[in-house]
Amino acid sequence: MPIHIVKLCVGADSVEDLALWQKHQVKNLKRRAPVCGTRMWPKRVDEVLAGGSLYWVIKGAVVVRQRIVEVAEVDDEHGLRCGLWLDPKLVRTAPQPRRAFQGWRYLEAADAPADLEGRKGKGGDLPEKLRAELVSIGAW
């Protein structure tokens, strides 16, 4: 059974911001794929690599995920660290409110928000700004 990781997306105000940052990584920094550098290495790597995703928290809610394809060292502006190498495809999820925290946390598959793809009529067709507003007022 896979296990996921949830992490704050610091500096991004939207999924589009995250996408631009990751495109910059690949194109300008010559990365082979998008990567999220972090100080702590997961101890449950085998479970993460068995289909786990990185669920991004943007503006107080999990709103998007990316499949983790590799956990390997990355050399970034903070030096050598753990790199969570990601599939470039961003999959929007049903918003799931999250309080701020440091680092990252494991997320059990049963607790992960559902993907929005193909969920017409269940929020998948709403604009991201409207979904964010619904989350901020506690209506989602």
C-alpha cells in the first residue's frame, strides 16, 4: 500500500505558480524532472515509491498532487539534501484544508483528498479561485 507525503508549497499562490516554478527548474536549472528538496529523508521510502504522491498545500489547503518517482539526493541552493523527484503532471485534488507546519508529513492513502479529474459536478469544473474561496470560508 503506498503512502503519500504532504508539504507546504512555500512561495506559490496557485497551482499555476507551482507549474511555472517547476518548468523553470527543468529548463533553466537543467533538472531532469521537477524536484522538491527537503532536509529530512523519509524512512518509509519503499512505501512512498510504491505509488505515493507529493500533495502540495497552497494557501492553506491541499489542492494538487504529483506522483513521486524517485527519492534521491539533490544539490540545490541549500546544498545537498533529500530530493523528492516528481512526475511533471500536476493532478488537481479536492481541496483539503491544512494548518501550517514545518517540513513534510506522511499522508495515509485513506486520508488523501480525491482527484478532481473527471469529477464534473463535484467541484472538478469550478475555477481554482472559487474553490480556494470556498475552502477559506469553510464551505468545502
